[in-house]
Amino acid sequence: MAEIAIGHDRAFARLYELVGARLFAVARRIVRHDDLAEDVLQEAFLRIWRAAYRYDPAKGSAYAWLICIVRNRALSARSRAGRREDSQAALDIETMASDAPDPAALVVRSDEARRVNACLANLPANHRRSISLVYFEGLTHGELADRLGVQLGTAKSWVRRGLAQMSKCLLRDDRADRYDLVAADYAIGSLQGKARRGFERRRERDARFCVAADRWEAELALLTDCLPEPSFRSSKVWKRIQDDVRRTRPQDTYRSMPRIVSRISEAMRSIDPRRWFGRV
């Protein structure tokens, strides 16, 4: 990410090669259409190129940061398109959060990804399915209630109870508090409209909400490790991304230069001249 932040094309291309298919899978689950998912991926990578200098490793992994960008773009695209296809096969969700995951798949997944998936898999079926549908498909509480054929209050309760149990599992104790649970609602996408915007304001002002949201976004991002990667027009999308980058490069460089200069200045101030040049 540091190399992308200073405009290294090869690093950007390598990132696309490494995670492009996985990010497309995340977008595809939400928007349901290949062409729309490709548009989301294109927009997301342009955002990554333009905002890479804003990534702060102290707040979480780069992968979690990428997943957040793609999910936000996908949810916005789905909202604009106003399209829902509830005929999506339900079996996919159960397979992704199975109580008996494929041993071969577990071998290639990180320890952290296995731990988070296990916490999800150990939930009661209704809670597990509710969280999976909200996170992977971007359903609102109302859409979740319609999909499962239950009352709105029941759908909300299943999501909230499932998140509370996952929190205990991930923290390995009973320390989950209101900051953690509200942050979980935000990270999974349960908070909508004014509630979501209100949390974002609190997140900027209150470190407790910020830390909790960063942790949940990082943990939930690991669930995408088990998503199957559908084929898509990878080369064509990459060409469109490159065209976008070429068109925006001058203003992007200008926009990010103050932050880059600031970070270089901070690094220079931390250098002890006596270490490099002897006594001065």
C-alpha cells in the first residue's frame, strides 16, 4: 500500500492480481450482476489508487480496508440500481458458514480466518444465516425478515444475538459492551440511514467506537476468505481501471502530495543526525 500511495504502477497491478478476483466475488454477492460487479470493482480500485496514502496500518489490515471500500461501493450501487433477486440459492450461505467446512479449503486459509469462520459456524442456525445474509448479500433488516419469512423484530433479534455471541467467541470472554455491539452492527451493515451516519460521527469523535469498529471490520473481512471466486472479465476491467488512473493521475498527485510530504517530514524529524553523520 505504501508503494501505491506514492504512485508505483507495478505495485498497483500486483494488488489487482492478488485480490481482484476476491473483491469481485464480494461485490458480486451484493449486486448479483456481473456487469454491475465489474463497475463496482473498477470504482473501488480507482478509490484505492487515489486514497492509498490514507490507509493506516495501525487501524487494521490492508485487506480489511480493501473489503470495506468494495462493500461500500457495492451497497451504494445496489441501492442506486434498486434491483433485488431473492431467488439467489440459499445453499451458498450455508456452505460458506458450514459446521463441517471442507478440510482442503481450511489448509489454505489463515489461522485468523479459520477462527472467525468457526465463531460464525458455531452460532445457532438462524443467527448464523441472518448474519451471513446481512454481511455477504447486504440485506437490510426488512429484507432479511422478508427473505426468512419472519417478523422484523425477530430478524433484528437474530442478528443482534448472533453478533453478541460472535463477540464473546472472538474476544474469548464476556467483555462485549455497548461500544462493541453497536460497532458490530455498523461493520456488518445493519445500521442504515441516519443511524449509520450518526455512528460514523461518533466514530470520528470517540476512540472507543473507532477501535471497536476497526476490529469488527477486520474480523468480518476474514469471512470473505471462504467465498468462491467466480470468473469475470479481469483483463477488460483492469484496462478500464488503467484508463481511469491515467485520466486522473495529475489531480491525484496534487491531492495526495501534502499528506505524502507530511509523512516524509515526520520521518525525517525522527532521524538522529548523529547516527548517520556523526557528531554535529
